[in-house]
Amino acid sequence: MSLSSTRSLDSTSRRRKTAEQSQVHAVFVVTKGSKTISSLVLQVLHVFLILIQVTIMRRSMTDRRRPNNLMPHTLRLHITPYVLQPLVSVSRHVCEDSWEEIQSKRTVRVENEVEANKLVNNYRFGFRKWKSHVTARPFEDRSDVVKELYSELNVIKPHSGPGHLITFGNLVYVLLFGWWVSLAYFLVGILMFITVIGLPYGKLCWKLCCYFLWPFGNTIHEIGTTLRRCCEEAPDCECSVETVADSSSVLLPSAAEGPAPEVPERPPRTPYWHRLSTYIWLLLGFPPLAVVHSLVCFVSWILVFTIPVSKMSVQTVSVILLLPPEDVLLSSSSHREHQGYEIRALLCCYHAANWYYYKYTVDGINVFAVNLLPLVIVALVIGYVDKENQFASSDVKFATAISSIIPLSYYIGMGIASIAAQSNFAVGAVVNATFGSITELTFYITALLRGHKAANPCLQEVVKAALTGTLLGCILFIPGICMIIGGLKHSEQRFNSRSAGVSSALLFISAYGNLVCDACTNATGGNGSSNASGPFVCHNCHYDLKNGTLFRDHIQPLVYTVSALLPAAYIIGLIFTLKTHSHIYNIHVGEGQETGHHGTVVHWSRWRSLLILIVATVLTSACADLATEHIQPILNQPNVSQYFIGVTVLAMVPEIPEIVNGIQFALQNNISLSLEVGRCIAVQVCMLQIPILDVGFVLLFSDQHLWASIFSVILVNYIFMDGKSDYFQGTALVVVYLILLALYYFAPSPSGC
């Protein structure tokens, strides 16, 4: 075959492969907030638009210098006074090798169609980005590390020797649990010896005393129970030692080693529940040991990385301590038989800790979210029962209530992802728009209503600071921390610079009025004299509207108009991705993989997800109510500005699950989705949350909020310009974010706070 024909076939195969792969485009309708009457703001916006035009001209000049077949993208912009609508399309003249590399990253290759829907939703405009699986992954396809996390502690494994068992985690076990668990068994053993009747259980406790001091590499066996139970339940069956060994993991020599030994008859004995020693044990010995193991189980589970210790405690209380003492055998891992009777391994632990338990899930929920869920109950109990703050202060109640929002946000995100993955995209869009911002909106609305009822303007200032803090965190901190962590693992990561830059542009907050402080003086001493070394305090700060008629007749109608246009633009973006251009999100499942719901085990069904969403929303409302009720002592701190509390604690605590998702994407070298996590939240803040709040409460943002937002957007667009990220660029974003936090920390408190 000639060389030209070979090249023709290669080119044809490349085009066919490219046509079969999914093309993921994104159209971001990024909307600017309402303009102000202030000429200064208009000048800033004008200068910023000029900067955008200069950037576009520079890119176009660069593109002209390239050959036609190397132009990577075409960008068309339509600028209106309120809306910037970039339409990003991919040119067919792109370099084939680069195009195939980009497309291979967008191809959906997952276990089933439900996971495919979930992954495709991550690239859609306005959809929350989710990392965790919504379906149960086949256990046989998991890695050996993950299989180890879910394995039971009854499998005897070969190990190199005692030195292999001396690890940091095992030593920590001895310091945290081993010595006092062993002491508890020693004391209970003495108690059983005193009763005389419980002598067999006393001997067992002293054996277990040595075992739990250092259980690693040793095994607890059950003697003879399996074969005896089999013959008692079916006396006529032809059961033998070999068949029982094959079916129930009885540890006996294999057939290759020789014929199995004959099992001698056990001496007759009194049934377990006909013994007096059994009741003495259940009344005096078992309860304290059950309490000890329950405490060990709770602590080791909360620590997450010591979950094997928790499993060991559960197995001990539920099985081992309820067996007849003569059926419990303690031996080394290599023990295979005992006096001719068959034995079965019950407990065998080699390591008390495993770093990879951060991946552990319970019914699809990460173990950290499961451990934080009881915090919600604690917050509700101390918040609504202890009204007089007799058992807990307002500071403790506020911290507990605001921290309980973290697991609730995780459950809300899991519910949204589950419903969207199992439904059509229209239902997913409605769920995302309805519940996507429910956590933040619940807190903001609760705070505004409480502040309006109590005539407390401070809460409104805190809400505005929280909105700005969420925006700054989403466009600076989340991308920055993802770039740092992803850059430490991958030296350089690439993403679509144009879609990333434009989708985060012009997320501005409107402002009106000037900040006026009636008096700014140093703190006075006890005799009324001024203290030059005291803190600088500004009194009676407020916004001067100057002209009430101007505000009422011009500014307020403008705010309401923009508040209606922004959600409309959000809906148009959803229609684009869900209806008119849904074909660019076609689902492609890899060959040999399931393409439907048959055989797919979904963690949460649609109805269960909806129920969890409703319950989590109600609990979030209750926790938000408690947080706003007990926030005033936090706001009264003399050395901390109320702005700082809003832009940090109230803004970023609900976004912790999103930050975790972004970091996981970055570690998997998918920095595009890491950046999308922050932009999705920012878009919902500007196009849904602020307009909804503006309808009920006209929020007048200060110049400090405005300039912080403008500066952040300009910096992010500059960082995203080259389409590459590393840990240094991420460090720059995080440092700027910290600088802005310092600005809010040292800012004077607003009026009424």
C-alpha cells in the first residue's frame, strides 16, 4: 500500500473518531449587575470594557499571525449595556492532535448511564458540580486499596513478621485505646473470678486482656460451632468437615495436604442458655465491656482513619463476647486446627489505621459528612431547649449551628445530583435552580427578616458582606486552592481559557450612595481624655442617599428591573443547554459498559432524594434561624469588623462541600471542572441570589464591596488568559483573597453594629 493511501486512511480514521466523540461546549450568559447613577462607577465600567476590547484585539492580532489550520477557536461577542453574551464555538481547522486530546478528556466513559448523566451535568451551564458517585460502583472493579477499606476483619493474611506490624497507627492504637481496654478486661476478669460461677468467663477476659493490648497479627477463632449447627439443623444431611470448610470459611487443611482428620465428638455440655454462669456474665461482665467497646467504637469512627478499630469493637461486642467461653480460641494467624476440631476465624486485625479511609462511604455518603450529621441534632437541642443559655453560651450555639450547615449542604448536593442524574435535563434544571442556592438563601432571608423585625440594620450589612464574600471566595479562593493542590500533583494543568475567562467576567455588584461617618476618633480613657495609643473607632457610619426622590423614582425601579432580567438570562442559558443545543451534550458510554438502568444500583432513588432534600432544607432553615439568633455576641466583638465575619464564616462555611469537590477534580487533573465549581456558585449568586433578595430588600452595597469585586474579576480574567494553571498562579489568587480579607478585617464597622 502506498504512503499516500496510508495517510488518507489515517486521516479518515481520525475524522471518524473525532465525529464519534462527544463535543462539550458551554455558553455562558454572564450578566452584569445594575449600573449606578454615580459617574465614578460608570467610568470604571467604561475603562473595564476598554480593557476587554484591548484583550480581544490582541488575541485577534495573535490569531492572524498563525496559519489558518492552527487557529484554535473562534470567539464572537455581542455586548449590550447589561449583558455580555459570548458564544464559544470550536473551529474545524484545529490541529488534529490537540483536538483529539481535548475531546478525549470530554468523552464520557463511566459505569452506567446514570453516572454519565451526572458527569454531563457537570459541564452544563448553571448546574452544580458534583464529584461523588450517585450509584454503587461494582465492588469487583474497585482497586485493592478500596477493597481493603470495606473488608471484614476475619481474613487471615500472610505477613512478613512481627516487625511488619509495628507501624505508627498501631502504636497510636496502644496509646489511645489498647492500654485502658486491656485494663477493663483485667478488672472484669477479677470480678468474674470473685463470683466463682463466672470462672470460665474470667479466664476468657484475661486472655482477651492480652489480646486487646496488641491484637495485631493474632486471631480469635470459633471452635466447632459451624459443623455442630449444620448437623443440628439437618441431622440427615451428609455433611462433612470438607464441605463445611468450603462453604463457611472453616480453616482446615486442604484436600491436597491429605485426608481430613476425623472430628471427635465434643463432650456433652449444658446448653448455653441453661447455665447460671451465662446470666452472671450477661449481668455483671458483659455490660461494662459493652460500654467500653461502644466508647472505643465511637471515638475511632469519629477519627475516621482508625475505623478498623471500630470494626474490631463491633465484632467483639456483637459476636465474640456472646459465645460460650470454651468456643473462643486465641491463637496466632498461622494456627489452623485445635485438638482435631474445626475452627473459624472471627477477628484478625493487622493495622489499626489506614490513611485511605477518607474515601470511605456509607450509602454513598462520605464518612466525614456522616460523622458531622449528629452535629445538627446537637445544634437543634441546645438551641431550642436551652433558651436561657444555662448549659451553652451564644457563642457555642452559633458555632454549632453554622457548622451543622456543612453536612446539610453535602446532603442537599447529593440529593440534587441524584435527581438530576436519574431524570431528564429539564427536571434537573428545575431542581438545580430551586435547591442549588437554598442553603445560602435560607440563611440570608432568615437574617434579613430577623434584622427587619428587630430594627437591626447590622444583620443586613452582614448579609451584604456574606454575598460579597461568597463571590470573592468563588472567583479567587476556590480556583486558587484547586490550582495549588492540583499543581503540586500535576506540574501544569490546562483548560479552555476563553470559556473560563468570559464565564467569570462582569460579576459586579451594584452600589449607590457614599459612606459617611459622623466622627472617627481614638478611644478615650477613663477620665474622658483621648488615648493616642487606643484603637481608631468610627461612630455612626451610614450611607448618604442625598436625594430620596432620586432613589425612589430612579434607583429603586432600576434595581427591580435588573432583578427581573438576571434570572431571565439564567433561564435562557438553561434553555440553550437543555433544549436548543442539547445535542452537544450527547452521552457516550464506553464499549462493554452498561447503557441503561438495568443492573445499576442507585444509592438514592428520586423519591428518597426529594425527601432528603426537603428534610435537609427544613433542618437548614432551623440551623440558620439559630445562627442568626445567636450571632449578635459575635458581631459585638470589639476587635473584629462585622464585614470580616460576613465574608469569611457566613460566606464560606456553606461552600466547604463545593471546595472539597473542586479539590478532588484538581487532583484528577480535571482543572476545568475545578474552575467550574466556583463559577457555578458565582453565577447563581449574581443571577439568582442577589435578585431574589433585592425584590424583598433593596441591598445597597458599599464601595468596598464594589471595588473588591471589580479587582477580583480583573485579576481572574488575567490569570485565565493563557489557559494554563500551576501552583504559583493559584498562590497569587489565594494571596489576593487573603489581602482582601485583611481589608475587611481592619475596616470600620457599619452603622448599627
